[in-house]
Amino acid sequence: MKSNLQELVKELNGMVSSGQLVDAAEKFYAPNVKTIEYDGSVTEGKPATMKKLVDFVASIQTVKKIELLRSVADGNVSFSEYILDLDMKDGSNVYLHEIIRALWEDGKVVEERYFKS
């Protein structure tokens, strides 16, 4: 397994940028992962986190853009800034400019916090 955090983050961001959101989460989330949304709501554990992600991805009609703007990794933390432009099956559009802060342990993400820009 790769131990260099910068390599892991590059691989994760590459998967996300190419639309492989679920595969990236499956590969990189630790069993005890916790995600924290913009509003402070928390999802704990990989099964609950994966279900939430799978449900979100299933609600997407068209991915117009997933663009990584920049990323940095240091110690056990990484930050990735993205633009996402998604047409949803309900007819709405989701446009996000977000920063994802990830905490890593043993090559896996144990916590992600999402910030809207």
C-alpha cells in the first residue's frame, strides 16, 4: 500500500475527478469514517456513509463538471477544492464550490468535513 499521503490524495482526487465517487469512497474510506456536512450533520461508519453517497449518486441525471481546482496534503490531513455542476433527476441543478478536508490514518480517510465556498 502506498504510504505517501500526497500519492494517496492524488489517486483519490483522480478517481473523484473522473466521476468515480463511489469507487473512490469504497477504496479510501476507513471502516470508522465520519463525514460532516456543511450544516454540521454527521454520518458515522462506512456502511451509513456509503449508503448516503450511493443514494446521492443515484439521484444525478447528468454530471456536467467535476473539476479539481487545487489540493494540498501535509501530515495526516488533506484539503481538496472542487467545482461540481450536476443536473439532478428531479430537474434541479446542484452547483457546488466546495473544499473537502480529510483526516487520514493508515492510508484511509477517517474523517471528511465539507465546506461550501
